[in-house]
Amino acid sequence: MARKDIFANITATDGPRSERKATPGYANRGASRSMISSLSELAEKAAIVDQALVGETVAELDPSLIDKSFISDRMGEDEEAFQELIEAIRERGQDTPVLVRPHPTDKGRYQIVFGHRRVRAARILGRPVKAVVKHVSDVDHVIAQGQENSARENLSFIERAAFAHHLQAIGHDRRTIQLALSIDGALLTRMLSVTARVPETIIQAIGAAKTIGRDRWLDLASAVEHPDALGQAETAVKAEGFNGLASEERFERVAMAARNANKPRRQMRPSGHWQSDDAAVTAEFKGAGKSFSISLKSKEAASFGRFIADNLERLHAEYRKQSKS
């Protein structure tokens, strides 16, 4: 099903349409093609989104009357990119209108379907927002929002997975979610598998993690199925300094904590302590697996240590003799 048809019920009018055309996109098949990666495909999708608004009446709205979408599709904001957007709008104006719908519960207000960053930029600049106002159902809303962001934003795997999870949580079916994200059923299953096993608190603490792909998130999801690993992951996100790390570094910190919790631990024998009658030498010793260490302290530690080293052969022979008996 071409995405042009998806937007048709949102933007259909009786008047003449522009002759501008875009090659219709299609839902990718296979996990290797599920994530939008090529510039040509991004350009194709952006053209389709632009075409959806061509020929529609564009109004200028007060940004204070516009509310955000009822569902979020991104984690945090790339402030550097957003400042570039502000400067671009300041210099040449808003090139592409946003899409809004009359607010479903608050008369006289509007709700963003797509174009959150442009609306935010207009608020900061104190300018009206160029917008197309359409009556849009919730289903068409999430499809348009998801596809517009897939076309214009390099959303990470976990941002898309979280968006899918939220759509499912509010009752949208798998077909709608697949259309919104332009993915196949297999990738959607993997996305929902991650969000079902990794608690939302950990996902939100890590953030967008733009360079962390599907396989790494699936590995983390498998790791935190173990209660010990989940506990370590939850401890990691609460550690001092965690929030100051970059998103990818936060992911690595959590993944390492989960991996270390799942490693088999060697059984450690209780630490021992010995002291000579005259307190001239003290010893601390502990054993772990096939190793045993002795630490000598006090004033005769060095000379007593050399004595032990010189007599290891005799001591070992006595040990063997005693073991046999």
C-alpha cells in the first residue's frame, strides 16, 4: 500500500491539485531494510509528505493556541540541530507548513499532527505558524505523524520502538503501527520485544542512543530478563554522574552492568587472619577458585616471607605427607 494513499484521506480536496509528483514509497521488507537509512529513500519520503500538503489552504496560527500531539515519537531534542532550524526560519521564514487538527476536546485550540519543532521555533521567534488545518482521526494522526518523522528525522531504533510501544498501549493495532513506522511485522515484533523486557524507566534514562541499533538493544533485553542483571541495570541509571553522560555512553554503562551481573562468579572463601604470639607478624589470606593469596604485614613481614619462600619445598612435602595420612 503506497504512502500516498495513506495521506489521501487526510488531505483530499475537490479543487485542482499541483502537478508536483513524488515516487510512492513502500513498506520495507525484511529486517535489514526496515530502518530508513539511505538518503534517496529519505528524500522520497520527504517528497511524499510535502505533496500531501500541496494545494491545501495554509493558515497562520498563533503558536500559543497549538498543543503537542497526544503521543510522543522522540526522546529529547538535538539542541544543536534545533538552533540551526531557528536560524533558518529567522533568515528565510518557514518553508513547509505544519499539519494540525482542531483539538478534540478543547474548542478554539489545535493539536499538532506533525511539525513540533517548527511550532516550537515559532514560539521562540514570536512568529505565527504556517499550518494546514484538517480534521484528522486518531488513526490517521499517528500514521501521518510517524511517516513524516520517518521522512525528516533520523529517529533511532529505540525511539521508533518506544513510539510503537505507546501506540500499542493506547489501543492501535499492528497494521496501523506498521504503516506509521513503515516497517514489516517481523521488525515490529522485535521492537515490541525490547520494550516489553526493558523497563520504560531504563529506556527513558538512556535516551535516544542514535548510534545503538536493533541488535544491541535485543542483547540488552535478553540480559535484563535475569533479575540480578535487571537490578544492576536499574542501579546503573541511578548512579551519580549517569545523566551527565552522552546517550550512547549511558547505554554502554547499562549494558556493561547487565553483562557483569550475568557472569558466573567464583566462590570466594571467607577471608582469614593470623597473628603470631608476639604480634611481630600478621597474615591475611583468602582463596578464590584455584588461587590462594597470603598477605604478610608488620615489622618481620619481609624476613618471614623470605623464610616461607625458602622452605616451600619442605612445607609442600609435609603437606603431601599429611594429606596421604
